[in-house]
Amino acid sequence: MNEANKTYKALRLACYDLMARTGGGIDVDSLMEQYLAKAQRPKSGTGAIALLLQERQTELDLTDEEFARFCDTFRLSSGELTAIYAGADLDSHQLTPLARILGLTVDELLLVWKGTD
């Protein structure tokens, strides 16, 4: 059995157990779909940018504090960084610093933020 199959079956069992313990009320397949949707990588929006920032931090091999200082050198404060990770909407003045931090053009960042659809 491959890993994806095992993971899917484990999710099904966990959802079934959760439904049994809470008294039901929702279909197990429906609950599984909700969890799978939450687990997908965001393709656009602030969530996608937050993931790009996390990947950039990993790429640079920086601690959270070091990465916050790094971002601050590009005029993105620690508070703004925290707000992005929390899913807050971006302000237009943050686009240029974010683009520089991520090594993207502002147009490329806008595509990520707004989506390509």
C-alpha cells in the first residue's frame, strides 16, 4: 500500500472515530473533504505569500527572529510579518518589500496574491 493510500485511509478512520465520539450529524466523506480542502496549499492570496515567506526563511536557514530582522531591512516590520502569517490582508505598500524579500518582481507577486484565474 502506498503512502498516499495509507494516509487517506487513516484520515477516513480518524473522521469516522471523530463522528462516533461526537454523535454524528455529518457524513464522514463530507468531513474528509473539509479536512482535505484545509490541507491543500493555497494557490493565491495572503496564505500563498505566507508559505513563500516560510520557504524563503528555510532557504536562507534563518531562525524566526533572524528572518524578522532580515525582513525589517527591506522595510517589512515584524508586526507586518506576523499579520501576514495570520492571514491579514496585504497593504499595497507591502508589495515592494515582499517582492524583494522573495526575489520576485512586483508583477509576479501580484499574480501570486491575486491568482492567475
